Amino acid sequence: MSINGTTSTRTDSESCRALADRTGTNARDWYPVFKARYGMSVVFETVRDQRSKGSVVTQLFTCCTAVDPIVSAGLDPVYADIDRHTISIDADRLDLDAVPAPRAVMLQHTFGLIDTASSTTLAAKAHDAGALVMEDCAHCVGRMARDERGLPLADVSIHSFGVEKMLPTRFGGAVWINPRLAATDPALDREIRSRLAALPVPGRRLDLVTKLYVNENRVFSRLGGLGGSLRNAFTGFGWYEPPIAQVERQGRLAYPPFAPTVWIDAKAASALRRLDENEESRRRIVDVYRRRLADVPSLEIPSAAVAEPNQPLLRFPLFAVDTATADRLIDVVRAAGGYAERWYRPELFPGVTDERAYGLDRLDRTTVTVSDELVDRALCLPTELDERRAESICDALLAAV
């Protein structure tokens, strides 16, 4: 398939073959996409069409682009509270009997934390309610929650190659369809696969701006305040592709779903081939943070982040005593040479501009107390750096608390 000179990657996707090799799955069950959020939107739109309108259970401690595909598909997000130990939906407290027409439940591996016990419980509850298990692996590309036999738990697993994810690729993603779905709901399985396989690739403009992205950011960063103004201007003219578009803070998506270009797919495949080295480096940094910070009374660390064996986390999560302290510690870490962040403050990061579109105007906040608390106190540490810098960050944090 060719559109405006670009070529579809479905039948010969290098990234999908690489993901199949890493996960012990079949390449025919993987479908490449331009951005992971668009792959999610295809799945949710198909679920709506096949099973009618209903609800998707998700969480507030996430990015708005993880909820946009739900809203844009015409489904209703229902926000469950999260478990402070896993930073994902509290599976033990999840009551799907109280959710109107549950169509899917999101299993999000926040920062790359995969907790087998809670994932297994959540998947069982979702399937008992007739809901799809949608796994968000945006922070742990190539890793999935698995059962005691080592089989993937999710019906659909979404993997991102995008900005501020595990790979240095900025664009691309992939959707994995569990072959089990063909037995439990063959019509849904066929339709999801058909729609994903038929995605067109972006036209020449998006093909060009994705290739310019890295150099554009370098130039904008060097220009200071002027760079910010130029970034906004380039975005307005369509010559810069922002990580999150303004419409994506309003419950919509910026484009229809696309497959990746051949260039994006090849870049992702190359990065996936180096993922072992990437993960091992992050494990070493996670180990430094665990060793140095685990017993600091004024810093809360989710137990899944300090469990053995340590996981290659995208970011290392910490929760300070309050918002002011969290912000102060972010400044301390940045001064020590580490780019600490406030993911996810505000909720549905970086914050939405149309609360009604996301159903926040109807939300009973007493049902999300843990989420509210952790949002207020969140900071996270970088894991893509060397051990010497990680030790310096810990020294600075310990001196500050």
C-alpha cells in the first residue's frame, strides 16, 4: 500500500518481528502503528461497534493520551482507584458489578512496574465480567504480565516507541492481539485485526516532520525562550509534531489512526535489538535508588519498585510528604544533574482542558482517594543515566530530606 509516496509496513514490519522474538509470540499477532494511542483507538472503536457503547475502567494516575482513545471512541471512562504498592488499578478493590456495561479494563504498568499477583486478579475479574483486558505497556515495551504458565494475561497489549518511553525512537508503536481472543470472540478478533492491518501510512508532511523531530528539538532547546515560541509557531504551521497536541487535552486525537512509515518501523526495530543493553543499564540505576532510598522515612516507594528482582523501570517513583516537598526535591535532583519529573501531577498529565469530555465533572472523588494522594506527592527519578550520577542524585536527596 502506498500513500503520497510512503509505504505500508504491515506485511514486513521489522519492529513486529523483533517484538515477537522478545516475547515468544508470533509476529502475525503484532500490528505496527504510528503512535500507540492510535492503536488503542482502533481497538476501542471496534469494541464499541461490536459490543455497543459502554464503559472502560481506567485510572487517573496516567497521561491524558491513555484516556483519549476511550473518549474519542465514544466509550465512557470509569476511574478506579489505584494501589499505592503498584501504582496501577487496585485489583482487590475493583468492583465491576458497579460499573455500567464494562467493555474493557485497563491494565497499566506504570513506570514499567509489572506486578504478577495484581495483574492476575484484575484479568480474572475483567473476564468474569465479560470485559476485555487492555494492557498498557507504554512504559515497558516488550514486557507483558503473564500467568503462572508464562502465558500473557491480556487480550490486547499496547506497546509504545514514542517520546519519553523506553526506546529513543520518538514515534511508532505496536498492538499485540492474543490468539486466545479468536476462540472467545471470533468476530471481535477478526474485526480488530482487519482494521489494524488496513491502516494507511501518514502522508509526506508527517513523514518529514517525524524525521526532523530530533534536530528541531535540539535547535529549540538552544534558543531558550525564543525556542519555545518557535516550537509553538512550528506546531501551528504543522511543521513540528508535539508529544501531546492541544486537542489531545480535550478528549480527542490529532489524527485518524495510521500505520508507521517504513523509516519509523526500521528505527524502532534497531532500538529493539539494543533493548537488552538499555534494560540492563536501567536495572543498575534502579538498584542504586533501591539501595540508597528504600529506608528513608520521608520518602515513600511503591513496594513493587523495590521487590526482587528489580525491573528496568522507565522512571523510579517516589512520593514525598506533600506537594511542596515533592516540588522542592525535583529542583534538588535537577540541580544534581538528573532530570526529575512530576509525573503524574496533575492527573491525566499534563492536565486536561475539558474536564467534561473526560467525565471528571461526574467523578465522585471519594472513590479515588489513593490516586488523589499520590498525584499530590509524586516525583520520579530518571533511570537513563550512569551510576555515578545516580549516586550523586541520592546524595542530594538524602541531604535535602
